[in-house]
Amino acid sequence: MNIKIPINVTILSVLSEFESASAEDKSKLRIDLLSQLVNLAKNLPHPASGQTYQRWQLFAQIAGVDLSLAKLFESHCDALSILSELGYHPEIDDQLWAVWAADGGPAPLQVKDNLCNGIKPWCSGAEFIQKVLMSYKNQQGQAQLCIVDLSHSSISTDSSHWHAVGMNATKTARVSFENTPVKLIGHPNSYLKRPGFWHGAAGVAACWYGAAVGLAGFLQESCQVSPNPFKKLYLGEVAHQLEITKQYFQYVAELIDSKPMLNHEREIRILRAQTEQCCLSVVERVGKALGARPFCEDATFAQLMADLPVFIRQSHAAFDYQQITELCLSDQSLWEL
């Protein structure tokens, strides 16, 4: 079973060194590695550029090594793609970027006269990201984007509200703004209406998939070292799920590249649902097949197992999955062969 995704050899080498490091060393190296990856992937194709699948392959490969690293990298790349798609390419620089789009919190953001006040929840990388594309609701309730330079003295972070063991390495926090200067990006709702909103949502699912591939790799290796019929049975089931999901990624990537001005929302919602189901199936089957030992003694395996369910749930914060039910009820073609 070929579950490796070919990518740039230099990036693969960097990831391999990181993967072999101790858990303590990884916490020190992660931000440096993120900067290296950002530098190595400066020419990463944007979604709908004709190389969408190659972009997702890179996200998946990183996620198979460290899901927190993949989340931070994907968020940086998404920010640059958003700026490019909305016509703000001159704003792109060599800083570490992120997209902070979670809503809610105790004091939703208010922006007036290009000054921001309030609290933004679930801000990944809050301690080390340098610039951010941040969403908020304007006075008419429309989604608006702004750029924030996080070096400004009016900004403070509070990490005391993040209690999950999974994805802890993203250093997710609440961020408070007090008369913080911001630059508005795009027209109201242009962030949500652009085709790339859904193209980017598929990129997040590629991270989920990559983590599942990484977990499957542990089972594959175990079957080679100490094979038994039960592990082989689970490996076959896992390989089947991953292959089906990979083929749908390929199909959706080709669809996006062939019709780049369409958002392909329906197909991408289906892709995310399929990928989530696949990932949770992999978590269950790999866990059963390998037993307690890797949970307790293999740092990379244990971290992926803790990270993946949290990242999936966290990723849904920006998407209302009630809509997929409404879509299925309203679109009869989904039930036709």
C-alpha cells in the first residue's frame, strides 16, 4: 500500500529531521521549522491555479508528521491566497501570517475608524504569528476582513481558556484589542463570497487526511514487523477508506482547476464529510489494531491521536454543518445514480 505523498525533497528532509526529534525538542523547533517551511514553499500554488492537488499534498505530508505544524502552515498559506484572490498582493510580505476567523467570545470585535476593540477567540499561533487576516462583523452584520500587525502594543493574549491536550502546540489563545490599528481588506462579505473560501476549506480537510495517513503508516509498519491476521484486516479496511478519500480529493481538485471561478461548495462539503468519516474510522481501527503500546510509548503516534479529533472539531467552527443536511434535502441529484 503506497500511502506516502511525494513532495519537494528538501521539505521532506526537513520534516524527517523534525519527526525524529524528542517531544521536548519539537516544542523548541516547531516555530523555526514553520519559518523554514514558509520560506521553502514561497511559490506554493494558490487554489484553483491548476496545481490545487499538489498544494493539498504538501499540507497532508506536513500533517502526517505534526498536525499543529500543518495547521499553522495551512493558515499562513491561506492568508496569502486570500490576499491574492482579493487583489491585495502588495500586502504580502515575508512575515508569518495566520487567518483568525472564529466568531463569538465574550466581547465580539468592533472596528470603527480603522481601530479595533474587543476579544477574538481561538487564535492559533497568537504568541508568535506576526501578521493576521482577521474577520469581524460590521454594524450591518456583514463579514469583514482586516489586517492586523500583532507587534502593536495594544494587543494582549490570554491562553488560559485552551484546555485541550490535542493541538496544544498551536498555542491557541484569546486575543484582546484596545484601539488597535487595522487595515480593512475587501468589501463586506467578499471574504465569504469569493470562490477561494470553499477551496480553502478543502485544504483544511487535506490536513485531516494527512494525519490519518500518518496514523495508517504506523499500522502498516507494525504489519511488516510483526504481522497477524487481525492487524492485516484492519490495515485493509484503513487502506480502503484512505484510497476512496484520496480519489475524491483528486476529483475535487480537478474540478476546482477546471472551473476556478466556481466555489464548488457542494462537492467540498461532501469532501469534508467524507474525509472526517475516513479519519475517525482510521483513528478507531488503528487504535484497536495496535493496542495500548504506541499510545503510551510513541510520542508522534500519541500526539497525532490526540490532535486529529480536536483539529476536526476546531475546523468546523467556521462552517455550519446544518447546511449540508439542508443541501441534501433540497438537492435531489445527490440521490440519483
